[in-house]
Amino acid sequence: MAIEHRKSERGPEPEEYTSSSLVTELIGPPTPRSIKNAQRFSLIAASRSRMNDAKAKALEAALASLDQRFNQRGPINMENTTPKTTTDAAVTAVVTTFEPAGPGIYKGIPGEAYHGGPGISKSAMDWALVSGRHYHYYQVEGNDQKQTAALREGRILHKVVLEFDDFDSEFVVEPEWPESALSGADQMKAAIQAYNDSLEPKPTIEELTKAIEEYNTKLKKPIEAGKTVGDHEAAYELLPDDFQTLGEDDKRTATALKACIKAYNDTLQKPIKSSGSYQAVLESYAMLGIQEAERADHISALPLPLPLNGTKAEMAERIRSFDPDAVFLDELKDAFLQEAAGREVITASEYQHALRYREAVLDHPEAAVLLDEGEAESSLYWHHSETGALLKCRPDWMRPDHVLVDLKFVRNASEAGFARDGSAHNYHMQDAHYCNGYETLTGHKPSFIFIAVEKDGPLGRDVYKPILVGVYYYGQDDQRRALELRDMAVRNIIRWERDHYWPGHDGMGEIAVPVYQANAERNTLHEDESGIQATTDQEPGLLQEALPDNLFDNEAA
């Protein structure tokens, strides 16, 4: 579809431009700005309805995602997360490298496979422009740069803004964990201790023993028979009448007397044992009476305090014995990570912040129209026309009307700020390299547009300032020079690989003090007044004679 140009809705409509030239007028505050070279670098415009439709679709998708992720309540379960669509190993296998069958535009290639495969990319050329040693270290030896927070945030934001519908294939949002979930051994021990403290305490063994001993003291004591016949007769006289069974004619032998005493003692209730284990003493206590037996049954039914030691799994089982609905954070996270299946986890605050970036981009008129149709992350492979080397690039967004869009998250999205960032990171060479590849493969000379998004702070943190968006492009002079730099970098890479030599700061050369420093030093020397002119026509002694005699009198005093 051909690109339509719209007049800005942000200001009064200008008079219709009747020139036959191809220059498109785009009006915006505070004054209208002419956009030259429109055939190649026109800012894409469309009707208000197209722009509003794109923003409405994005907002609807964002609200639906928020509703799915954050509006569910109740105990966290893994059914709340996005299920895997298939368990087929062939489908879920991670592709780590991709080798193109030939020049062309390849869609659906994972980022890791693209970066791990052959072809000279723009980032490789950046290192080649620094030195051969840099290129060899990062590209040949494969030493990766440190994964910084900025790189991670960039991947998240690119996915949310450009591939929102495919977000769940690479990322998963960490749910809001229940506040009641137990985390760590200390919290688990505290839960067990609280349970132990809530238990009805069992009586101590000393308390039970005392009750048994008090009971025993109330029992009738057996009569001691003694050792002699006289002792036996005295003990016999103490027996109740029913047990004094010896008649007047019966001989009161020791055996007969002791038999009577034994018969009496055998009728007496024997003392209850009050020693042994807790369970043995409790069983003895139950023998004291009906009430004591009922109390002993109640005591036996009381749960015992649970130990506070052991592994987390053991403590979790103990907690479940008295609280079957207990939730453990470690188990929730393990189940969540298993369901995530290798996808990168981001926090809910990071996800909500990323959605604000998406809203800011789609709220910018030109940016919204640029992204209203097209495809993200296509991989382009072609051969360098001069050396035959395999080149590659991966545009963030490729429109069907031959417009390439690159999304940049920067500290300053103003024209001056983005120009400085572009200079530091060779954005103009990215423009030239990508356009060269696209034109080589399609025969169409594309436009290359940057969408610069000004970050308001670290992802997931409080917002410090508004998220500003700017849309920019490079002129033809910068593109031509950048393409020459690109070609020089490719030639150097081919030569280094051929010679197996990767130069650093080779050779020996003369250096010079920077001009600004040299000029400052000349000015300093010119204004110098520290020199003292020595007099040759005066004798040395004359100076001393001119000094007063009392010059040092005060010091001597």
C-alpha cells in the first residue's frame, strides 16, 4: 500500500500546497517544519482514523493483558499463568544458531539464532571500526559483553512495543504472591512454634506423680509381721476380728500367725506405681478413679508439640498436619518457574511500566502510524557487492511500503540529544547498512526512520518524568559517508581474516598536546611575570649596605 501523507492534527491546517515538487509539508508545534527529500525520507502519515485504530487496538490488548495478569484473586495457582500450547519436543526445542540457505529475508528466526549464526552484522562493524583486536575478541573469540540492566530492559521494551501479541513466548510476568505464603526456614519455624504455643499443655510428669503419691498415702498400710514370734503375736492382735481366726486351742506358731497377717494384707489395695516414663505414669494415674481415667484419656488424645528442626520439606509437612491450606512461597515459585519453561521472568511493576512505554509510543502521531502495519524482527542476509562477504541485519520493524523502523530507548529523545547518541553508537551506519541490504534484496530503496523513546527511569521503578518520543532520520550525506565506513569495515574484516592478523594500536607515531591545551599553555607563558632580571652593574655589597642596621632587632629580642 502506498504511504499517504496527512496534515498534522496538532495545529491549524495550512493552505493546500500546489507545487509539483515531491516535498511534503508536515505541520507541528511550534512552527511548521518542511521535511525534505520526502520520496526517500518522508515521515509516514495517515488519516486520524488509522492512527486512532492502532492506538485503540494497543490499548485494548494492554487492558486485556492486565485483566488476565493482575485482576485474579484468591490463592495463587499455576492455572493463572499462560499455558504452553504444546509439549512437542520438536516445537519447543531452542534454536541457538541459524545458517541461511542463501540471500533473502527470513521471518520468525529467534534472536539468539540470528546472533549465533554467520554473517557480518552492524555491531561487528562497530568493533571493526575500533580495532582489529576488538573485532577478534568479541566476534571471533565470541567473548560476550556483560548483560547489563539496560540491555535487558531494551529486550523487554522492544517485545512489548513491537511484538506485544508474542510477549508470552519469551517473557512471563511474576504473579503477586499471597502475603500469607510462608517464606524461608525462619517463617516456617515461627509457624510451628505458634502452633505449639496454641496447644493445650499436658500436665507434667511431676504433677501426675504427686497425685499418685497423694492417693497412695490415703491407702491402708499393710501390717508388718515382724521377725520374732512375739512380733507375729503383736501384729496378729492388730488384725481385724475377721482375720483373727486362730482359736484358743490352736497353736500360735509363727507360720499360723504370719498366714493370718498375710491374708489380711492381701485384701488391701496395693500402692499404684508412680515411676517410669510419662506414658507409664499416665496409665498409673488413670487407675486412681473414674475422673482420673477420663482425664488420662483426654491427655492421651492431646497432640504433641512439633519439633522445630529438620529440612524445609519436613517442616512443610508438619505445618500441613495442622494447617492443610498452608501456602509456601518456595513451592509457588518452583511451580511458577516450571510452568515458565525457560522464559524470562519480569516483575509486575516492570510489565506495567513497559506498558506505559508502549502507550507513549502509540500516542505519538507519527510513531503510531509507522507501527500500524508491518512485521517485527525479520532477518536479512545478502552478499557484500565488493568483497562477497555475507552480511546480515535485523530491522526492528519492516513496513510493506519499504520503510524500515528502528526503536531506540535513550536518555534524551530531543533532536540534539538523539544526534549525540547516534554519533556515539554509529546509528547513521546502521541506517546505511540496513537500507543497503533491503535494496539489494528487494530492488527498492527504503526509508529508514528512528523512533527515539526517552526513558523516565529504571524499568519497574517510580516514574520521575514524562516519557517523550521523537521520530528522526538521517540525511543523504550522512548515509553516503556511513556506507563508505561500512564498506571500509567489511574490507578490513576480510583482510584480517585472510592474513590471520588482528591489529590493535600498531606502529609508532608522534603525539601532540591538544590544540586547546597548547594555546592555554602559550597564554600562561605570555602572561608570566615571575622572572627577576639580575643586575650586573651593581656590586653585591651595595645591597647589604642599603639595609637598615636595626632590621632584625625585634627578632633578636
